Amino acid sequence: MADAPVVAVRGEAYREVAPELAEFTVTATARDRDRETTLTRLAERAAAVRVLLDSAGPAIAHRETGQLRVWPETKRSGERVVAYHGSVGTTVTVTDFTALGELMLRLADQDQVEVAGPWWSLRPDSPAYREARHAAIADALARAGEYAEALGARVTALLELADTGTGGQPKMARRAAFGKGAGGPAGAAPELELDPRPQTVQAAVEARFTISEPVLG
């Protein structure tokens, strides 16, 4: 075995698969000359966002509150406060894409609320990664067999197999940022159709195989 001829190959796989998750952010803001009024309005708007998210039920895989910010706006010269600003953001991950557009528009229809996204992705444990790894190994074995066949030999054993990387396409968005200011028009939200972006999954392996004695000449 130690003296057997060796062939080294690289196996690769590339797949485009449908996304499994969609993530977007929703940010409620408030501004007023009075600090307490700003905080009250911010709390009310954040609560309204929570109610809408609660109504989405199992369509939401998980959500988490991000940064809460409250800061004074001062005049260009000096420290006299002319207004207070506040914002609180929530990151939402959705698995039911049929409800995604409606949910985002309902949130954007709230006063002083901005919605941005979605960003499409796969689950960390998505079967797509496993399938790509299997395909990369099959590709390596097929290439080794082709080289051996060209030499009039056959693959006899695997010496080494190394995973050189399995990756997915970074989260990408068909990004939309929209919101409604105070006093905006009332009425039912329009329909919004979203086109999920296919996700790229890649896998690569390097393998070394022993082959039978080549038939040369």
C-alpha cells in the first residue's frame, strides 16, 4: 500500500437552494421637546409593534430587541436641549414567507416606525449543507476514478480526505426601507409581494486515493 501509486484530487459542489429564513428589522422612534413625552411615545409605539408581532404567531421563528437609544438634541452652540429623541429596534426572523409581506407592511403602517429588510438565509443546520458535502465527496471520487481510468488503473483505497470549506451565500436582501410618519394616511395596507433570493451553498474537499498499477505504453 505504501508503494502504491497515489492520485490527489479536489471535489467541489455548488448548489442554489430556496432560503429557509427571512430576517428584517423594525424600529420605533419618538421626538419631542419634553423628555417624558418622548419616553412615553416611544414606549407606546414599541408596545404597538409588540402587539403586531404577537399577532403573527408561529410565522415568527424568533425576535429580539436590539439597541434602545434616548439622546438629547442640543443647539449647535452650547448645551441647551431643544428636543429629545428615542428609538428602539427589534430584529425579527420569519419562516412563513407567505405572511412576510403583509406583516412588514402592517408594521410600517404604524406611526414613526421604520421597517428594513428582508435578509434571506438558511438555517445553520440546513440539510442543504450536508447534501453539498456529500456531493463534493462524490465529485472527488468521480474525478479520481476518471484519472485512474485514463491510466488504465482503478481506485483501490482512500488515503486522506480534508474538508476545505463549506459555505453559504451571505445574507442578502431585496432591501426595502419604509415607514409612516405621524399623521399619515389611514386605511388598509397594500399588498406586497416579495421574491425570496436563492441561497448559494458550496462545499469542497481534497482527497488522496491509491490506485492500481497504471497500464502505460
